[in-house]
Amino acid sequence: MLGIIDVGGGLRGIYGAGVFDYCLENGIEFDYCCGVSAGSANLCSFIAHQEKRNYRSYMIYAFRKEYMSLRNFLRTGSYLDLDYVFGTLCVHDGEDPMDYATFSSFDRPFYTVATDAETGKVRYFDIKDYKYDDFAPVKCSSCVPVVNRPYPLNGRFYYDGGLSDPIPVKKAFADGCDKVVIILTRPKDYYRSPSKDMKAALLIKKKYPGAAEALSNRSRTYNQSLDLALIEEKRGRVLILAPDNIEGLNTLTRDRSKLEELYQKGLKDAGKLKEFI
């Protein structure tokens, strides 16, 4: 079983958009899909067979104040308006609707990784958790702590899946994958430092101690998963697709020329897929 994981990374997720557009152009499919944060959004459009849809999101919609802005934060407490990004734009009568009929007909495993804000434990939503005009699992998976309030769903609150399982390679193999493609949005020799995560954890600790603990441990969790991925890559069971340089792009950096360059890197690097498959 051939699996693919997209770990996301905010607007750096445009690298993964390039990978998936290459796959759509070349008829490459996967038996198992798992997305974290922006990676789950990339996979939704891929599963729906909508080439360039992710590209439009990063290159057009992300530059709108409705998408993310200080105005949003002052009005709602969330800098990113997840209901606009994965609601208003995506619904059947939205500006760029998701092809839900094609998406919902996907008959293979698709997991969206989120983190329970109260417990800090991982939650794997599957495709059955999505509904017509309701892409709530992606909103949960993409909800960045501090930048956003946790996203509510069915009586629980969720944060970004990157807190609890940032590179779900262990899950992919446990679920039966023989080979796994992993899309990273930083160079594959990048290891996370705990400093930034620790500062953010302090800001949410009082109300969401479980999520704060997961955030405090995020760098260790990420680095351990990366080590496993690198070991499996040497064994030939993993292909890591990662940009050689991100040109200073952070999670929410809006720079069209740099985003375009990262997209082109994804398109080019995806050429390695044919040999691996």
C-alpha cells in the first residue's frame, strides 16, 4: 500500500500544492492519505481532483484581509478566519467550491490530524467526518495556537494537528503502508527548536493545559518522527520530498514571488515520485 503524508506548514504548504498538481497531471494516485494542518487542505483538493485549486488559495485568497488579518483577530480572537478559508470559499455556491461529489467518493483511507485542545491528545478524523459544505476537520487541523482560538466541533475544541502528530509516519506504517511519501515544507535536515513553542505554550497553558503540554513537546515529537522517516528513507520505504531552501518563508509570510518559487520547487521535486513508486 502506497501512502502519502503532507505535514503542512501554513503558506509554505504551497510546496505540497506543487507536488499534488504534478500528481494530478501525471495520473499518480495513493492508497492512503494523511494530512496535517495545511497539508490536509492540500489533500482535500487532490482527492477532489481539482488541479490548481490549492495554488489559488495560496496565491490569491491568502492575500485577502478576510483570509487573515489583524482586523479578524480584533473582531473574533482569530487571525486566520478558518470559516472563510474552508467555508465561504469552499461551499457549493462559494467562489472556489470543492468538488464534494468526487471528494466523498474516495474509497481509500484519508486522515486529517488534529489535536484535542483540552487533553492535548491526537485526533484522526477520517473522510466520514466530512459532510456536504462542511469541512470542519480541516479547520480543526489548521487551527494554530495563539494565532487562533481553538476550533469547536461536536462539543470539543481542537488545535493544529502538528502539536500532537506533526509527521504521522508511524501511523502510516501501523495502518499497513508498505511505502510512504512524506511532504515536508522545510529542508529535511531541519530540526525544530523548542523555544518558540514553549513561549506559545505559556500563553494557552491556563485555559488549555493539555494542548500547552503537547505544544511544549512538539519539537521533540517532530524531531523523533523525522529521525524515523530518515531511517526508513535509507531502507527504501520512505521518500521525503522537501524544499532545499524556503527563502525565509515563515508560516504566515505573504510574498508572492517566494511562494511561486516554492510551488515550482514542489512541481520539480515531485518528479522523484515515478522512480520511488
